[in-house]
Amino acid sequence: MHGGRAAVSNPLTSGVPEMKTPHIAVLGGGITGVTTAYALSLRGFEVTLYERHRYAAMETSFANGGQLSASNAEVWNLPATVLKGLKWMLRADAPLLVSPMPSWHKLSWFAEFIASMPQYERNTIETARLAIAARQHLFAWAEAEGIQFDHKRQGILHIYRDQAGFDHAGRVSELLRRGGLERRAVTPEEIKSIEPTLAGRYHGGYYTPSDSTGDIHRFTFGLAQAAARRGVMCLYEQDVSRVERDAQGVFISSTGAEGLLTRRRHDAVVVCAGVASRAFAAQLGDRVNIYPVKGYSITVQLNDEASRAAAPQVSLLDDETKIVTSRLGPDRFRVAGTAEFAGENRNIRADRIRPLVDWVRQCFPGVDTRAVQPWAGLRPMMPNMMPRVGRGRSPGVFYNTGHGHLGWTLSAVTADMVAANVAQAFDHRSSPVHGIGGQPVVLGPGMGAGAST
């Protein structure tokens, strides 16, 4: 399957027999795993992708809000976030819901979340830079592989219902500008001009024309097919139970659909397993303190002409309710939101779905909500809201995980970063990995974006 692949070799070893092409395992077939496998294949590696479902992108990458949103780069590490979590703890329909049930994992995560507050500005600026850089990779890959994913480039409109929210947005806009993103303040009249179907009264808004939307599942599934065409071995229905590293390489034990346990050897592994990354990291001797933060969405089927006309074309983010929207083709309207800290619980709660449906009825009363598909997914969040990208403590161990609510937005650039880091590890004479703005990205053991020690 990999017979035509060029080896990753050192040009200074002319006359020396070429070593075999390094074989890299990627754990996880969501957006970060598939983009990582594809980026590694572009660099000439042999790649095996492990995914426990029958297809790629069947969990958190299945039905998210759809926004490719550099404008949503603000990290959450603010005192106001903690206060809201405490205030809304017993309110079932709260945008941010923290279960009162304690656990050491949850307590340690929130302790690190609070400890990361001094890095709020720096991390928001860096996230904006990463989000902007991700666009060129994602768009180029989609064009090169002919992937259709209902991509809509009509910007994202943030709407605010009061002066306090609008003023905070102005301060965030300055941080985004320092990260390279321009967005402009708009009046209530301009909000109506940008999206005429939106009902209600608003204090003001911010519009980011360069942001866009698209179907994460369709893109990821299409890129997985493209990766397979490039020689990536995609092993679906493989439940990985053990990852081990020794002097001989990385060994992955997995059980297939037929119940057979298989142990395979690889030269390196990149962990991109969403909320499961924490457990795999522990097996490999690393601490990656990801917490599962559940988000919900509904996909409204626009089955009649009146609903199609009444649904918005421009993507929205309602700051007060923390609800986002995307128009996915002519006949689907995605509405997503909420953040629920309740452990690894994938249940779809009716009392969390109802506010999304009610929001559609309030803001777009002409949309028929009889045909609504509910969904919930677990976002893998690091306490500092920055993805964990780079090397682990042991040779041959790498991470690209913990992207939280911005996996769709950031995955293409972090995949390229970690693939470059893997290439550097197998050839120390290769050029250094550079981040945004030409600054070197230090991705050593226990370091890298979003590192946890």
C-alpha cells in the first residue's frame, strides 16, 4: 500500500543505503487525526490511522457549529467565566453548566484553568494567529483533493444585546488585531443589513468578513478518503487499548470488529484521540490534562421554501446565549452552543437541546423546527485553552490534541506543525519548525503549544 512512497532521507548521506521510510501511527480519526495523517503523508511518511468507529469523524467532528472562526479565538480564562459557572450551576438551560459532582480530574483542571488567567491576552493573540494560518492549509487541501463541504465564505457576525457585552468585544477585538485579524464594529442597522432575516433588537455587533463556515464531517470524511489515496492505511473499527514505547519503537494494541486483538509496531505515534488522549498520554508517561466539555447542536432541516428563505445566510454568534450558527448548503441550518462540564457523558439531554430550538424560534420565527436532528459531542479542552502540540517525554511520541471548541478552526495548522516536528525528529539536519510570524516553535519534551507538565 505504501510501495510508491519516497523515503525521508538525509541529503548529506549520499552513497549510503537509504533507511526505510519511518512508519507513523496516528490515534484518532476526527478532524485533528485525519489532518495529521494527511500532513504526514505529504512529507513522505508511511502512516497508519487508528479509529474506533466504522468511518472518520463520527464523534466530536460529526456535527459541531461549523464555524471556521478566527474571530472566536478569545480563550475563556477570565474570572467572569468562573463566576458564571458558579452562578449557573443549578440552571439546566445555562450556556455554561458545571456539574456539582466533584472529581479530582475536574478540580485539577479548574485549578490549572485559574492559574492560566495571567496568560489570557497572550493565548488569545496566539490562537488568532494560529486560526488565520490554518485557513491556507485547509482551503488548499480541500481544493487539491476536490472536497465539497458546504463551504460558505460570507463572514461571521457577532451580536451583542447590551453595552457591557459590546464593550468587552471591543477589548477582544484589539487582541485579535494584534494576532492579525481585522473585524469591524457594526450598528444595529448594519446588523440588519448584513443578515436581514435576523429578528430581535441588539445593541451592536462585530463582523469578520474573512471568517467562514463549513461541514466538519464532510470535510474530514473527504480528507480521510484523500489520505487513503495517498497511501495512508486507515484502520477503522479498531478499539485501541494499549500504547507502549520501548527501544524497539511504539507498540499499539487494538481490537477489531471481529474481536481479534492485534499488536502492531510503529516508529512513532501522534496522539490525536480527543478526550481519550489523556489516558493514552498517561500510558506513555505524559500528563495531558484534557477535560471533556460537552457541546450540543441541532441541525434544522429546511424542507420548505419558506424555511429556506427565513434561515440566515451569514454565520452568527450570539454572545449572551453563546449560540453559533452556520448555513450548510441550501437545506440545512446548524445551531450549536453550550458548554457542559459533566465528565465523559455523551447523553443528549432534552433540557439542553430545548434552548437551541427556542433560540431559532425567537430569532428566526419563519423557520419550521419540526425536523430537527439533535447531537452532542465532547470537546477535548486543556486548562489554558491552548492545544497540546509537539513531542512527549519519550522519543517517537507526539501530540496534536486538546483543541477544545476550535478543533475545526485550528486543526490544519497544528497538523502541519506536528508533521514538521516529526520530520525534524527523524532528520536533525532538517530546517527548524517555525510558527506564526517567523518565530520558532519549541516543541521539545513536555513543551509545545498548550503543554502540561
